[in-house]
Amino acid sequence: MRFRWLVLLFLSLSSLTACTQDPQWTLFYYVDSKEIPESVTLSENISGYYATSEQCIAKGKGLIRLSDSGVGSFQCGHLCVATEDGGLTCDSILESF
């Protein structure tokens, strides 16, 4: 009986920690633009937050497919944080594929 209780407790706690993880990737989507605009404010183009680069890329591709024009571009930024001047900085950025 005690073993079952420990297993149940472990499963409950592990499911709670999965819900509190911070997303690692930020999707920046540019509607009706085949290319990434040169001067762009990243924070104005955020379209979601994702745990993996694969999820971010899949969502970006899906947004392009679902757009009325079928045209768009996106970037996925890794570990993006706000800067003092109101912008964003990312450790790395993956471009549209």
C-alpha cells in the first residue's frame, strides 16, 4: 500500500513540474512578407512561445500555410529576454525554412 502511495505521489509531482517549465523558443511571424524585414521590432511580432525549436518551426510553417496569401516569414529566437530600452535580445535566431 505504501509503495502505491509513493508512486502516485511521484507521478503527481512530476506532472506539476512539467507545467511550470519556461518556454525556450519565441516565434516571430511576419505576415505577407517573403523576407524577414531588415528593421523590425521583434516584440511587436511575437506569435507564441514554445519548448523546442521543432515546435516553433512547425508553428511558423503552419501560419504561412494558413495565411490568406500563402506568403509569410518567421524567425524562432532562443532564450529571448527584454532589454532596458524595451526591445528584445535572443541568444540565437533561426530564420524561415
